[in-house]
Amino acid sequence: MERGYILLLMVLIFATGRGEGELVENFYSSSCPNVEGIVREAVSTKSSQTLTTIPATLRLFFHDCFVTGCDASTMVSSPNGDAEKDAPDNLSLAGDGFDTVVKAKEAVEAVCPQVVSCADILALAARDVVVLAEGPSFNVELGRRDGMVSQASLVKGNLPKPEFTLSQLNAMFARNNLSQTDMIALSGAHTLGFSHCNRFANRLYSFSSSSPVDPSLNADYAQQLMKACPQDHVDPDVAIDMDPETPRTFDNVYYQNLVSGKGLFTSDEVLFSDPASQPTVYDFAKSSGDFRGAFATAMRKLGRVGVKTGSQGSIRTDCTFINS
Ligand code: HEM
Ligand SMILES: *[C@@H]1O[C@H](CO)[C@@H](O)[C@H](O)[C@H]1NC(C)=O
Ligand SMILES: *[C@@H]1O[C@H](CO)[C@@H](O)[C@H](O)[C@H]1NC(C)=O
């Protein structure tokens, strides 16, 4: 009887000590020891085939984490067109991010069936694409479980908009346990990838009644953007590089661009124009090391947002379907 009690106590201590909710780097060390290598290989193959793999995968991770936590809910397809990925706010997530995770999951399932979550594969893939673009490497904490819910209606109000001010950005990131410094570092992801013209056309043609062109835009850059995105025929398929200087390299040139008025969105440029965040932008523009360190820290924190662990959620077999 007494022994049973002690055993129960030990089980309880063990269970709480392991902390439901805590991720660990070696989560799959016995159940799928090669998971990192398998994912890296699949991501590298996919990115050698398609240019957009790298930015699309990184952005997919961000959107997933900000909507119901990092639980691969954004991966789910719905025959009714009402899953998260169908929301207008999915802001045109590129299909190559989804495909990267699907390919990596297939490779992992072939070796360790039904053990590794899609959410963890997305977290690993997001780190791997940053490294492929010459960004910083960092260890990824694991142990996430996949979400059981994916609804377009849950997206609204949870993703930042390109028109956001500094305080709006800070408020939304703070809700996800991310500081202003984390937010500024993560915005550095805009050193890669593409944006469609309609996401920033307001800064070129209808900024305010006194100034149709946003005065915080570098004049030459504004001309360049107008040429790529003419007002009269805004082609919804036209997308331009978000970093006009080094669009395929994960570097701190994004911050140097902000200093010279070449931030593409209001939410980018405001990081420099608002005195409350300007010192951090100057720091990251000058010190690649400071940026890389802050980005790695912030990505690990982003990866903890709203995670499901232990007996919560599930391990999906197919990342695009919720197991019934
Ligand atoms: C700070 C607030 C943010 C805003 C307002 C924002 C907004 C946007 C918008 C409007 C686009 C263009 C989408 C399109 O037209 O196709 C975009 C692209 C992108 N964003 Fe963000 N974003 C933010 C933060 C982040 C963060 C934290 C990350 C990742 C850590 C990220 C990664 C990306 C990437 C990689 C792309 C390029 C996607 C591609 O080429 O497929 N963004 N973002
Ligand atoms: C994003 O949403 C739009 C509708 O708002 C939809 O047409 C598009 O297919 C969605 N993108 C993805 C990758 O699911
Ligand atoms: C933020 O951190 C607190 C304390 O660790 C945690 O309880 C909460 O769930 C976190 N919020 C999100 C959105 O992850």
C-alpha cells in the first residue's frame, strides 16, 4: 500500500518534472534518431528544385505558430475550403512550403512511422532553409504534437498586416511571448522571398491626400517599385523581391535597406522610422553577428508558441489531414 503510494508519487513527480508543455532538443533520440538528417536531406532536395522553397517554408512556420500555435494546423487541406490555409489572411502562402513539409514527412514516415509530428518537421525545415540561405544555424527544440483543428475563421486578427505600426506589431508579438527585439529580428526574414504588388501599392499611389507616395520611401526605390507595379494594371501574379539588394541570401542587408528607406512594407520601414525601435535596427544593420544571434534566439521562442505536447493533439500520418 505504502509502496504503491510512493510509486504514484514518483510517477507524479516524474510526469510534472517532464513538464507537459516543455520541448526538448533530443525528443526523438531513441524513437527516430536520424530525424534531423532525414528532414535536412528532403529540404535540400526540394530547395534545389524550386527557388521559392526557402522563403515559403520559413513563412509557413511563422503563420502556423501565430495561428493556434506551432501545431501544423496551417498544413491542413479542407474539401470545403474552410481550413486555415484558405483564409484570405493566409496572404498567399506559397505552395512550396507545404510541399516541402509533405516531402520531408514522407521521408521520415518511411523510416520512423507515426512517431514524428508535422509540427516538428515544419520547425526543423524552417531552420534548415535559413541555413541553406546562409543564415544562422541553431538547435531546434522538439516534442510538438499536431493540432486537431484548422479553421479559416481562426486566422483573422492573428497575423500582422503590412500596414501595422510599431505598437500594433509589438502588441501582436507580445501575445505570442515575443519581445520587440524578437519581432525586429524575425522581421529580418524579409531578407528573402517575394511580395505581391497589392501588399504595398498603397505606399506608391494612395498613401495620403497630401502625399500619394509614402515620404518615408527612398525616392529611387519608389520609382523602381512603381515600374514593377504600375498603378493601372496591377497584375495579381506579379511579385517582387522583398530585399532589393541581396534577395536570395539570408543576411542583415534588410536592416541596411531600412536605414536607406528601402523597407518594402510600412511594417518594415516603421522599425527604423520609430525612435523606439531604431537603435536595434542600427545595431542589426552594423553587426551581422548581433542579428544572427537575435534571430536564432527569436526562432526558438517562436517555435514554443502555443505548442501542444504530451497527450495533447496527435501525430498526423498525412500532414494535410487531421487523423479521425
Ligand atoms: C512583422 C510583421 C510581418 C508582416 C506584416 C509580414 C507580412 C508579409 C507580407 C505581406 C508578405 C508578402 C506576401 C505576398 O505578397 O505573397 C510577406 C512575405 C514573407 N514573410 Fe512576412 N510578415 C511579417 C513577419 C514575418 C516573419 C516573422 C517571418 C518569418 C520569421 C516572415 C517571413 C516572410 C517570408 C519568408 C516572406 C516571403 C514569402 C515567399 O516568398 O513566399 N514574415 N510577409
Ligand atoms: C489562400 O487563400 C486564397 C483565398 O483567400 C486561396 O485562393 C489560396 O488557394 C490560399 N492559398 C493556399 C496556399 O492555400
Ligand atoms: C507564454 O508564456 C507563458 C508562460 O510560460 C505560457 O503559459 C503561455 O502559454 C505562453 N503563450 C503562448 C501563446 O505560447
